[in-house]
Amino acid sequence: MKRNPVFKTIFQSMASHLILSIAVALCVIGAIVSALLPPLVLERIVDTLASGGNIQLVLAISYFAFIALTGLLESARETLLTALGQKITHALRSSMLAKLSRLSSHTLTQEDPGVTASRFVNDVDTVENLFTSGIISMIADLCRIISIFVILFVKNRGLALVLVLLVPGVFAMTRAFQKRMLKAQIQNRVAVGRISNHIPETIRTIRTIHTLGTESHMRAKYDKAIQEGYDAVEKNNFYDSIFSPIIVMMNVVMVAIVYVLASTGNASINTFFGMGVGTAVAVVTYISEIFSPLQSIGMEIQTIQSAVAGVHRIAEFMDLPERWPCDACLKADDSAPSVSVTDLAFAYEDDKRVLDGLSFEVHANEHLTLCGRTGCGKSTTFKLLLGQYKPLAGSVRIHGQDAYKIPDSEKRRLFGYVEQNFSSVPGTVADQIRLFDATISDEMVMAAAKTVGLHETIMGMEKGYDTMCQSSLFSQGQWQLLSIARAIAAQPEIMLLDEITANLDAQTEKTVLRALKSASENRTVISISHRLYETEGGRTLNLN
Amino acid sequence: MMPMKGIQSPDKVSSFFKSQWKVLTVVTVTGILYNFGLLVGPIFEGKLAQSLLDLYRGQSLFSDILVLAALYVLSTLVVQFARYLKRLYVRRFANNINRSMKHILYANLIHKSKVALDSENIGSLMTKAISDVDQCAEGMRKFTTEVFDTGIAFLCYAGLLVVCDWKLALASLLISCLSYLIAEKLKGIVEKTGRAFKESSGRLNSVVLDRVSNAGLYRIYGSEKAVDEICETNLSDYEKRAVKAEVLISAMPPLYKIISMLSVIAIVFFCGRNVANGVWTIATFTIFLSSYAKLSTKASKAAKLFNSVQKASVSWKRIKPFMRQPETDESLASVACKDLKVKDLGYKTENGTIIFEGLSFTAKPGSIIGITGPVASGKSTLGKVFLCERPYVGSAAFGGTELSSMKQHDLYSCIGYLGHDTELLSDSIEENILLGSDVALDDYLKAVCFDHEISQMPEGIQTRIGSGGVRLSGGQQQRVALARTLVHKKPVLVLDDPFSALDKTTEMAVFENLRAMCSDSIILLISHRLTLFPQMDNVIWMEDGKASLSDHESLMASNAAYKNLYEIQEGENK
């Protein structure tokens, strides 16, 4: 079986923080052992008192000292566990980031960004839970139960046996309750989802609701959803309310049994259950301590269950197909044409060929327009030029080098790709143009903005190029200009224009076309059915 | 279900408490019973230990212990039953309030106008309000719980300790308070680091979402490495803040407990002396010790109470504006069609730009008027004027009554509207068309030429169409919306480009059916496609802020722009 990439990352990061991992283990063990000590001291205190003795200050202090030690170790355990858990999530997220860059372009377009982001954020969090409040806590709780059993076995064998019989029952009951509660919680979450969806929907369709007079219908629907949530919560409330009283009752019954058995005069019972007062008090303390780890283990099982689903989703992501490595030793052949496509065939899936036998060449400073009906492969040709896909047959060469082998770092100097829609990125105006590429200087950013005629607009803003971007900062046309500036910022050789004036009004279109024209000067241009180049007499290639 | 029952003024928290007085009475009775009953445990445990000792000394009998143990179990049963009821009812109290608040919130929302919802972010505030309601109800529950569990229990234990030995009790209570004070002092820091962590987590989320959504863009521009570095910086920041925040939350409680357990040294030492001197019995000793342990646990939780109450009050402040006594829903009346008279109608934006002006016409029942003009000539604005969402200039009257003077439900009894945005719900096709009406769908589906396509769908009219109808094509969405409009037919129907995504044949067929079904209504059909315009009774041409009524033939003869538009489109169709 192949090793799960998630666990691999977890173990690697634990190994690289070995000291921290060992310290966590020590604290876990230390807290368990020290928690066993105070009742033993208490036993001695009570026995001393029972025999009429006086209590030494040392004994009182050591009672407190063991309680304090337990507290300190618990506190240290939580601290170190948090730190280790965060180290692990950090490592997991970093490895997912690295994976993202290795994904094939096809996979990248297939994955829903929201889903992937949720793997990054939520699923990794559940893995942290799996680790900290799942496995490690469970080991700690199990050890605690076992150690209490050992002590009870030494102190009072009979009682330990009674408990051994009782514990599976208590645990089964706990699990039954927790499962029912989880079910009710899931029902509630579904209802809450419906409620929270109903409100934005109402806001979005408010005009229809008002004009059709369906207010009471919508309210009835909403009230039904909140009633479903109410019923689910009520169910959960019942289990939640009765569970802890039941546990307390069991605890009390056990304590009563301890005293009754300890006080039967029967000799055969006494060898099994007999004990001194001090032991009785200590045993009672231990009994009440055995119920809380039992409850916790139930919760930990639940945590582990839900985290396993998260681990599974991350592993799925880590196993997605990767792209081919690029070739850093490629050398551009200046005598070869800028772009040469030979007998190109391509299909996204095996059966349906999007391109078949396409050949063309584009030389320096030439303008070529691709046209044809929707779905004939215009945008696909662009993707192949950009090296996002490998040809099925034939070749796509840029200056004689296979496009798909060109390293990412060189792409921006080679291609200026203007998409139909501008994708804004978080950051300043300059960030939009630079796209976090440190090799693009401020001067280059400004030159690009000047070429598209946005420089004055940007300088007119309060912080100029350092203004933080919001959707309201620019008009639709200006965003398009910005995307042109982004494409030409690194002074690329070849412009790829993808039908960018599809959604613009006439006035804006004129501005954008003017900007495109100045951006295209002295460059090789390949565009998708654009009026500018149809009328300007560049070459046209029909892909139909 | 009566979620609003007994709530007089929903904008006051107290009225929510008042409306739940029955539930709260149960909580009070059982809460007091339980918290006094808490003393039962330590007292009986102490007595049992004492009896056991006495038994060994021959001073008591096995039967004494048996009776004591039985009493212990029985009284615990009563106390724990009270506890069960208290827990159940305090949760029911919160659940009831949660339901009422959500109900009131929505009732307020649904009567807000489109204009109000669009402005000032009210929409997003309302969307967030649901989680605020949850927080609010949760805070009210915790407050109610803690009043008993912390308040009364604390008093009981403290009282018991004072009875046993008041000097020792006061001394140890003081230390307990010290741990509480430290927790209170640290609260500010805990909140601050918690907030910083949340902010960092928000930043990480948005950076990650951007990294993933724009992955293709970054790859094409060769920026993946640079963006990964930004992500990595955010990851490190997140790690640092997460550790800080979580350590403060999970590592501090054991430390608080250590501080308040300090007094145990004194208790064990002095109480032990009391026992040795014969002032106390072993029972008193164990009672005192275990009571103190329970009390110090309670005290360390007190800080939590204040936290949740504070959170709840912040949430309440946010939802309070929506907690008004809601208007009642009035259903729309069925109104017979009368004349629609429009005189010098116009519309100005808030900053005074005239979109169009000077439109006059009278439409008789049964007539169909086409409205067209170049891009941005104000066609859609004219359509919306009849909804009276914002004031218009001039006059528009239905059956002699000015539209702007009508009450909302009277107006919407007369005017139907289907806009560009089809405003579909993420529900089934059936629900989207009927919206609570009780009619047979078949005729309507046929009328919009959708019956055949629906019969091809595995789930038929029960097919769920996704958010905003994404699972349907544009043309299908338009036909669902049109069927919805026909089911809720009005005397005047304003349809804004309802056929734009339909092919020409379907458009013709749907139009024929529409005309037949609405023979007694006035239809105002806004369109940029003129295919149907030769069939209109009248045509309104809008251009350069002017709007005027005419008909197809005269526009073809006198209006070059109209003629040009019509001929280009007819040419395309050939």
C-alpha cells in the first residue's frame, strides 16, 4: 500500500522538530503519573487523622505540590502540543502550496477553487485536531484510565474488577449518546445552512417577492426551516441534558457500593473489598476521575472520525496528476520564427480532438488573427502557445523551443497575455500590474501604465500606485486597461489578445482599442477575432 | 408554532426574557434545588468516611452505613433529576429565543424595500445577523445558567465553608478570588491575541483563496513562486498567532487552578489539627476539603460567564435595528384591468441627470406596447418607473389612481414586473413558478414552450435549478421566470427583455401564447430585438433622453435609426 502523503508530512515535520515531539511525550506521561499522586497523599492524611495523629506541614505541602505539579505539566503539555500541532499544519499547508505549483494546468482548471481553498483551510485544521485533540489526547486518556485501574487493583482488587465490568457499559452508553447528538447536530447544521441561504436569496429576489406578493409564502418556508433547526436542537438538548446527570449518578452509586462493601463484616468479602478509611477516600477520588477520560475518549473518537475525512480529502489533492518538468537548459534559436505550429493535434480528453493538423508560423512583428466559431479551439491554441498543455501530436515552438518545456520564469518576458476578464489580485495598484514579480521595477510599472493611458488616473489617487485596490477603484474599461498594462509590464515579445472587448460599451471600447494599439507597436501579435486587426489588414487564420 | 408569542417589544432583551417566564420558572425552581443539592455530595461522602471509621472502631453498625449509602444515592437521584430538568429547560429557553429572534429578523427583512436593501450594506448585515442571533441566544443561555451554577453554587459552598470554620473559609476564599482577579486581568490580553489570531486567519484565508482562484493567472505570468512566498509569510504569521492565542486559552486554566488550590496547604494543615484536637470529625474534614475543590473549579469558570455575556451584547447591538414589530403580510388582491394613462412621464437620477422625459400615452386593456431604443437610452429605467421604487416626474395612473400614491400591496396588485435579472430561487422548477400558488402547471409550461424540455429531465418539475438557476441555460431561466409571471398575472405586465436568450422560433411561439393568455392585460414589452415589433399595437422609441409613442409602420417610415436597427436584425436572421 502506498503511504498516505498526509501522514508522511506529519511524521516528517515531527522528526524535524524532534525535541519538541519528545517534550510533548514527556509532558503527557508526566501529567498522567503526577495526577495519580494527590489521592495517595490524601490517603495518608486521612489515615494519619484516623489514627489520631497530627498532620505534618510537609504532608500538607506535598499534597498541594503534587496538585500544582499536575497543573503545571498539563499546562506545559497544552502549550507544547499547540506549538507542535501548528508546526504540523504549517508543514502540511506548505506542502500543499508546493503541490499546487506542480499540478498540471488541466487539473488546475478542473478543480473548483472554493473546494481547494477549503482543503487548505478547513481540512488542514481538522488534521491538526486529529493529531492534538484526537490521537494524542486519546492516548493520554487511555493511559489515565489504565493507570487508575492499576492503582485500584493494588488498593482494592474487588473494586477494580467491578469497574472492569462496568467500564465497557459506560463507554457504550457514552458512544450511543454521542452518536445521537452528532446526528441531531448534523440535522441542525443542514437546517442552519438552509436558513443562512434563505436570507441572501430573499435579498436577491426581493423585487420578485414584493411584486408577486409572496411574502407570506417565503416566510412560511423560512419558518419551516427554523422549526426544523429548532427540533434538531431540542433533540440534542435532551441528550445533552440527561447525559451528565446519568454519569454523576453512576459515580455516586459506585461510591456507595465501595463504602457498603468495605463495611461488610464478611471475611471472604473483606479480603476482596476491605480497606481503611484513608483508602476509601482515595478510591472514591479515583472513581470520580475515571469517568471524565471515558467521556473524552468518546469525543476523541468523533474528532478522529471527522478528521479522517479531512485527511482523505487532502490526500486526494496530494495525489492529483502533476505536470511535466520544464527544461532549464533550453536555448532560444533567433533564426527560427517567433511562433511555429506544425501539424498540431490536441484533445482535452482522449476521444474528442479540439485541434487536428493545425500548422502556422508567425514571424517577428507580424500580426495574426485567429477566428472561427465558438469551441473551434482558438483559446486552446493560446493555452498551447503558453505551454500550459502538451500537444497530442505535432509541435508548438517558440523560437524553436518546445513551448511546454519553457520554464515559468521566462514566460513573462516572452508573452503578454490579455484575457477577456481582468482578474484582480489582493494588493495595491502596482501589485496588479507587477503581479508580485520583484524583477519588474517601479519604472517598468509606470511605463506600462503610461502606455495604456492610466498613469494620470493612478497618480490622481491619494496614494498613487500604492493605493489598495478595490473593485470600485476603476471602471470596467479601466480594469481592461490595467490588464493590458499587466501584460506589457515585462516588455514581452509576443502579445496574445483574447477577444477582450466583448463586454464593453462603444466609448470604452475605443479607449481600450487605442491602448491595445500602442501596446502592440513593434511586437508580434496573435489575437482572437478582433476587429482592430481585421480592419488593419493583419493576417487572418480561420480555425473552422 | 408561535415564535412571536408574548413578545411585546422585540427591540428589548427583557421582553424576550418575559415571554419565556414559564420556562424560566422551571429553571429557577430546579436550579435552586440542584445548587443547594450540590452540598449533598460532600456531606454524605464525609459522613460515609466517618461511619466507616466508626465501624472499624466498633462505634457504628453495618446497617448505619447501608442506610447512609442508600440516602446518599436517593438524594443524589433527586438532585440530579433537578439538574437534568434545569439543563433541559435552560436550553429550551435559548432555543425558543433563538427561534423567535430569527423569525422576527426575517419578518423585518421581507418588508424592506429593494432600494433600502441595496443601500448601506443592509443586505450583508442581515446575512451576518443569523450568526449574531445564535451568539445572542447562546449568551442569554449562559447568563441564565451561570446565575445559578456559579452564583448560587458559590454562595452555597462558601456558606458551608464558613459554617465549618469561618476564619479558614475567609482566608481560602480570598485566594480563590485572587485567581479570579488574575483571570480577569488577563482577559484583555486573551481577547487581544484572539482577535489578532482571527485577523491573521482571515488574511491567510483570503491569500489562499486568491492563490488558488488565480492559480492559472500566476502560472502564465510565472508568478507562482513569488505568490507562494507571500503565502508562506502569512502561514508563519498564522502559526505564531495561533500558538499565542491557543496557549493563552488552553494553558492558563490549569494555572488558575494551581493558584486557587494554594489554600489547600492551610486547609489540610489547620483542619488536620482540628481533627487531631477532637474539634472536628473526619467527616467535617473531608466535607471541607471536597467543597473547596469544587468551589475553586466554579470560581475559575466565572470569567467565562462575563465573556459570553459581553459577546452576546455586541451581537445584540448589531441585530437590534432589525428587531422591530414586523408589518403584517397583506396578500395581493385580484384587480380587473383598467386604462393605464401616462402623461409627461420622466425620470431623474438622484444627482439630477435626466434619463428620459416627456412620455405620454394611454393603454387600453389587451394592448401590447413594445419599448426599444439604442443601448443606454433608458429602456430598463422606464420599466422600473412603474414599480415606484424611486420617485418619477410627471404622472402615471392606473384606472385613474396615480401609481405613486398607492399603497405597496395595491400597486403590486396592478403592476407585474419581470426584469433582466430573473431572480430565481435555488429550489425546484415547480417552486420557482408557483411560489405558493395552487394551480396546475401544465398549461403554463406549454405556454412558455418548456413542457418538452422538462419531460426530458429525470426529475421533471422537481428538478432543482441551483443558486440563481445556474443549472439551467439562460433561455430556460427566462422561461421559468416568464411562467412564474403568468401564474401571478397582473393587469399591467412590464417585461424587460424576457426573450433575449431564446431562439427566434421559440420567441415567436412564446409571444403568441403570452398574447392569448393575457388578452385582458396591458403588456409593456422592453426589447432590444425588434423581431416581434411589427405585431405590437404601439411602439415607444427612446433616444437621447426622449421617449415617444408611435407604431412600427410609422417608425419604419419616419425614424431612420429604428429602421436601420430593424433591418440589420432582419438581415442577421436571414
